[in-house]
Amino acid sequence: LMLRNIPNGVKEEELLEFLTARGFEGAYDLIYMPRDKRSGCNRGYAFINFESNTMFMLAMSALEQCQFGSRASNKVTTACVAAVQGRDAVLAANQERLHHLVFVRDDDGTEHRQEAAARPAGERAEAKRKSRSRYSAQRGGRKVWQPKRW
């Protein structure tokens, strides 16, 4: 299931609470919520893999037209069928982005919850400094002017 129009400030824990409040705790075996590299906010959508078709169909109707109550956002969620289906298929399709996984239940029933990946403050400051630099790498002993791209 693809859940769209999630407010960008919603954290992983809030998404899990949102699903639990609607009666879907334990009904899924994977949640994948991509985040923006620069801001650290989610991108406004998440993929949830339900273990049974019955729970999937219930979720399609129950998660449609919902709002995250703790947010000042007016976004209303939309639920639709995701292009990639199944826990193993999602994991295989997103190998390089596994740090965006929120929740995974292994075949043996072991649950893994991942905390939000926060970079250390020094690393954030360094990345910010580099992203705002108006000069590219030195070429031939001189700096080459680059316009800002924001």
C-alpha cells in the first residue's frame, strides 16, 4: 500500500502511532518512508506491506481521507496500490536506501524498528557549508565561480 499526502514533519514514530490508532498494529511486516537528504523530513509518502489481503483491503478504506491530528497541516491522506508488492520485493528494489526503513518483521518474527537517522551536528554543519559554497573545486589553481542553486 502506498500512503500519500503525509505531512512532511511526521516522524517514523508518529506514523507507527497513526497505524496503531486505526487498528493495524501487527498487521504489517514492512514500512518504508523515504526522507529528504537535506532537510531530514519525510517526502510525503510511505509504503506499508500488509501480511494479508484482508488487512490490505481494510487499510485501503480506513487510511483514505485521514489527517494526522497533531499537525497543523491540512493534508488529507490517499491510499493506493503500490507498484512494488511484497516485503522481499520492496527490500530488493531499495537496497541502497534501506536506511529509510521504519519497521521490518523478519520471517522468524523478529521485529526491527529503526530510529530516525540523524547526522551529528558537526556533519550537518559541514554538509550545509559545502552545499552553500559558491565556488566549485579549484581548477588549475583558481576557484571557479558557481551561482547558487536554491
